[in-house]
Amino acid sequence: QVQLVESGGGLVQAGGSLRLSCVASGSTFSVNAMGWYRQAPGKQRGLVARISTGGSTNYADSVKGRFTISRDNAKNTVYLQMDSLKPEDTAVYYCNWEVREYGSKSLMEYWGKGTLVTISS
């Protein structure tokens, strides 16, 4: 079992910045990929950013050039740096990890409980 703990959400004015963090703990595992998703009220959950073990990244078109995903493998942590924030970025942000637990060849997917990001006009 892997547990994910998110932090960094809050209220910020449009044009401001926030950095979200997600720390993994629990059983021994190897990471395949890490990602951030978000869900606004009445909307479907969608991909914000994803990073693979090889360092390849994917971003939603709406955040390209403004958000940056990064990782610190030694700390089992993934970050989402959010700059030039807009009101439409307001959502609950969820951390997602794809891992292989020790002794298993199959991928397991874990989610954080979410952290609220609110951007005011």
C-alpha cells in the first residue's frame, strides 16, 4: 500500500503562483510515472501534467507555458509549480502515482485525497 500526501493548495489572486507537493510513503515500490489531475465543480477530472521515469512530460494545453511538473526521486516527491494563475485554474488538484510494488510486476495506481486551489479575479 502506498499513501500520498498533498500540500500547497490555497487561495491566490489571478497572476500569482503556487507550488503543490505530493509525498509518497508506505510499501517499497518503484515509480513508473507521476501526475497531477484537477476537477472543477460540475466538470470531469482531467489531466494537468504527467512525468515519466525517463523524464518525459505531458501537459494539458490549457496550462502549457504556465505550469511545470518536476520530481525528486530521493524524497519520493512530485511537484507542480503553477505560475500566471487564472480564475479558470480553480479546482481540486489530485496527485496520481503509477508504481510497481516490491515483488510485483503489475502497475498499481494511487491517488491523493486532493487539495483545493482557488484563484480570485
